[in-house]
Amino acid sequence: MTPEEMPGETRRSSSPKPSDWLLGYRRNVTSQLGEDGIIEKIFGLLPSQEKRWCVEFGAGDGYYLSNTYNLIVNCGWHSIQIEASLDRFLALVRLHSGNDRVICLNQLITFEGSNSLDSVLSRTPIPKDFDLLSIDIDGNDYYIWESLEEYRPKVLIVEFNPTIPHYVNFVQSRDMNINQGCSLL
């Protein structure tokens, strides 16, 4: 009798988990596509820490479609929230007023110079090996990520253009005036 035929026995699979196993943990608090639940699961698997840090830029008002709101409000994380639009930034400040764990910055992030993410973060108390970075700026997300040299987040969320088929390798031009976004591949 082969192991497959043995009643009541389960064989241990040597194949890895499928790449989409985290999808079973999708849950939205304020995220768009279940990121809140997936993020919680990922950090539930990593060693716990006394103080967790997250960064979100393209943070908007800090609530609508936010990947970090749940971590800040419900899990007690420290955060750097960055938003370039003044109106959205003012809403972000109102949302987090009185929370000394949150630093809100009205800043346009670019991939070089004093507005680079490395440079902006260097003016904050965030550790270089912080926990989560969420990049959502509708275009140059890839290049901002590529430009990060000094800081090493443990987990990274990078927006991509879902209208481009997953099998197409497309990286938009490195230009802050173009907002096409890149493909998932």
C-alpha cells in the first residue's frame, strides 16, 4: 500500500504554500482590498516588538483607503504620515491630533535630494529598520522604493497599476510628472 492509499494518514507535503495563502486573511478596517487583515497576519508571524513603526505616504486624509490607520488607532503603532496635498494634510492632522505617536508631514516625496524619502525620514525619530512602509502615490511608487537606501522596512506595500496585465513587465518613465504606475510584474 502506498502512502497515498493509507487510510487516516496524511502525507506531509514537500511543496511550499501557494503564493496567495495570505488572501485568506483579507479584512478591511480602512484599507481597500483587505490589506488590514493581511498586514495583521504578517506581523503576527514576525517576532513581536515593544514599539512598532509604520510610514505611509500618499497618506491622504489618513483614514480613507489607509493601510496604516488600523495599526495606529487599534494596535498602538507609531507612525510617520506624509501627504503632499495641503487639504488632505490638514484632514490628516485633524484625524491624529492629540496622538503623540503620529508625526504628520506635508511633503512631496521625490526620488532624490532633500525631498527623497531617506532625507525626509532622517529628520524624524523613526528607526532605520522600521516595520512597515506603504507607498501610494499613483505613479512613481517604484522609483521612490528604488531610491530608498538608508532605511530598510521589514514589510513593504507598493501600489501598482492593476489595469496592466500581470504578465506584462512595465515600469513607467522616471519622471515626477508622469502618473501611469507600474505593472505588478
